Amino acid sequence: MGGSEGENCRSVFSTTSDCRKMAAQTKKQTRISPFDASSATEPTGGHSLRIPDEEVHFSGQLDPGQVELIKRLYHFYKSIIQNINAGLLALDFHGQIIFANRRAGSLLGIAPRELLQRKFQDFLTNKERNSQLAGWLRVPGKRIDNIEVHLRRADGKDIIAGLSISPLEDTRNHFSGVVLLIHDLTETYRLRHQVERMERLALLGELAAGIAHEIRNPMAGIKASAQILLESLPEDDYRRQLLTRIIREVDKSNGLLTEFFTFARPTRPKANFHNIELIIDSVYLLLAPRLRNRKIQFVEEFEEDLPQVYVDEHQIEQVILNLFLNAMDAMVEGGKLTVRTRKRELSLVEQKQAGVKLSGEKLGYVLVEVQDTGPGIPAHLIDKIFNPFFTTKPEGVGLGLSICTRLVEENRGKLDVVSKPGEGTTFIVALPTFSRAIPRGKP
Ligand SMILES: Nc1ncnc2c1ncn2[C@@H]1O[C@H](COP(=O)(O)OP(=O)(O)OP(=O)(O)O)[C@@H](O)[C@H]1O
Ligand SMILES: [Mg+2]
């Protein structure tokens, strides 16, 4: 048993007066290991202790069996104190730290043993030092439950902590200091802020969706009026161009609103089993004339015997279409667009990571790779391209990839990208081949 365990042990017993008495009976110096049978020679006054399933009574000299029991007790309490998910500190009258468990050390960014040379004050921010807290630590018998305080770690980083204070008593029940229980609330705070921000964004989204909806009606009126005017003008009237322009701009704005709606309120997928090859082919047929005009060669490399994917075919069609359009935009000088498919079954470990387990079906995916020979995406932009409204195109809206991500995830898949500047970009869509997965932990 090392020196630090000895110190911990001393402090462990100081929290339980019975244990403390027993420890004192088994050693002369509390700082050294108390569980040396040779030192267990002093008579005891007689104590009853309860540890799980065991009632023990001591009287007279401690025999080796009793020493063994004390050892077990020691490990029992030590294990509780070291393993609780909260920092535990004991301070004496002067605020000097006399015990620290492991978690207290990790919370305050310092080894527990080094904490024993410090005062708790050292870990308070300036604001806290001048607050009521400093006084409470010295008030005998004061109990405080879960107040929020700002602590400064040894590395200078501030954390928000929940702190409970209870009195520490000596063997004669005299006040001898305080016990502090510390919970790190920094992550809780971060999550709380994130939720608040998301709620605000959701509200903003709803407002925007409402306004967008209202804008559609007058636009329909503008378009209808322009069309009537257009039909009433003779073929060679120069004003026809102006009206055609109005109609085109209205259509463009409508398209934008449709994209916005898809983003703001994606419809729930109506999933079924489909052949991914057929979905890809239908998108290709739509774009074939444009691909030819742009001198883009189209190559399909489909793996044989692919399982069907369980997806909403219209949503996945939209995803593939968006990826094709992006690839075409990237290959202004022509190039090669390759679509590859292959199947992939998840290992047990991956299933665990994905948080799904299956009943009866295999947990597999079909991967669809859409590869172009465009200029690629610079490293500093790769994390940004999935953000809504991020675009590098003069006419772009920047919603294509965020809609794709949303749709793929709604279909329980995943969208990834690999890009080598100068060589090209590959988007990888993973689509499930299983109809349902039960999140782990649920029946
Ligand atoms: N295949 C690709 N090669 C190179 N860059 C790409 C590729 N696909 C996407 N990008 C980059 O990611 C950005 C975002 O793409 P996204 O599809 O979300 O929006 P967009 O194409 O700019 O506009 P739109 O809303 O009309 O689709 C693009 O502006 C482009 O910079
Ligand atoms: Mg796009």
C-alpha cells in the first residue's frame, strides 16, 4: 500500500468515526498503513460496524481475522469514495485540503496528492472569493446543497460546478472542518445553451416558413397576371421580353421557396424496398442530355447481386440528383462522372457504434459513390460544404448538400465526402438494406 493510499485511508476513516477509531487501534501513526497485524495490539473499547452482510463486534485485542475485516472495510469505503462520479474534498478549519478523491483531482486539474498542499480558496475565481461562499466554509455546522459556483482549475480554466457543503466532525462530534461534494456542470450548461439556441432557431424557422408561405400566394398572382399580359401582346412587342423576365424571376423565387420548404419541413420518408440501380438510372435519364452537352462521360459500376435498399425512392432520387448536379457544376470543362455501388455489412462492433441491433435481419448497407473529376474541395472548405447556405457558386443557394444530409439521415443512412484537390470529389451515400432497427437498450 503506497503513501498516497495511506493518506487517502486516513481521510477515508475521518469521515466515519467508527472506522477512525478502529484505524487508530490498529496503528500508532495514522499516516502509515493501518493494516499491519503486528500493530493491532491495543485493546479496543468495543464497536459495532455494519458492512454489507456482515455485523462485526470488536472487543479486546484485534486478531488477524479482525484485521482482515478492517482491510476489507478499508477497501470497501475507499472503493466507494474513489469511484463516485463526484469530487470529494475535506477541508480543515483553515480551508486546507486534507482529503481529495480522484475525481476531485481530475475536476480541478491536479493530482489528488498535490491537492493536499493547497487550500480550497486557491481554486475559487476572484468573484467567488468575495462571495458568501468563502464565509460559509468557516461556519460550524453549515449545510448547503448544490449551489452553483465558478471554480478555477490548476490549468487556469474556469468550470461551473455544483457544490454541496456538509460539516466534518471529529471523534467527539466536534466541528473540525467541512466536506465538499463537487459536480462538474460545465457540460450540462453547454447542453442547456445549445438546447435554448436550437429552440430559438426552430422558432425562427417556423416564422420564416410562415412568411415564405405567405409570399407564395402574391407571387402566383404576379405570375398569372404577367402571363395574361404576355398573351395579350403581339409577337413583336418589345415588352414581351420584360414580361418573360418577370415570369422567369417568379419561377426562380418559387424554386428557392420549394428548396427552403424541403429544408425546413422535410416530409417523413415513405420507405419501401427498392433497387438502387433503378433509382440511379432514373436520375441519369433526366440528366443525360445535359451531360452530353457538357462533354461529361457517364460511367456506372454496379456490384452484382446488390440487396435492395429500404428507403423513400423519391427522397433518394432527390439526393442522387443533387450530387449529380454538383458534380456537373464542378466539371465545367467536361470530365467523367462515375457512380459505383457496393454492399457493406456492419460488423458487431460497428452495429454497437451505430447504436442499433437487429431482430432476424442482417445489418447491411449499400454504398453509392458519386465520383467526379472536377477540381476537388480545398481542405479548409470541406467541413463547411454541408452547412446550409454555404456556396461558392455565383448562382448557388447552398442548400443542396444540407438537404441531402437531412434526407439521407431521415432514411437512416449516412452521407460522407472524400476529396482530393486537383483530382476530384467522391460523395458516398450509405443506405440501409434492412427495414427496421431497434435502438440498443430498447426492447
Ligand atoms: N462535387 C463537388 N466538387 C467540388 N465542390 C463541390 C462539389 N459538391 C459540392 N461542392 C461545394 O460545396 C458547396 C455547397 O454545395 P451545395 O450543393 O450545398 O450548394 P450549391 O451547389 O452551391 O447550391 P445549391 O443550393 O444550388 O445546390 C458548393 O458551392 C461547392 O463549393
Ligand atoms: Mg448543389
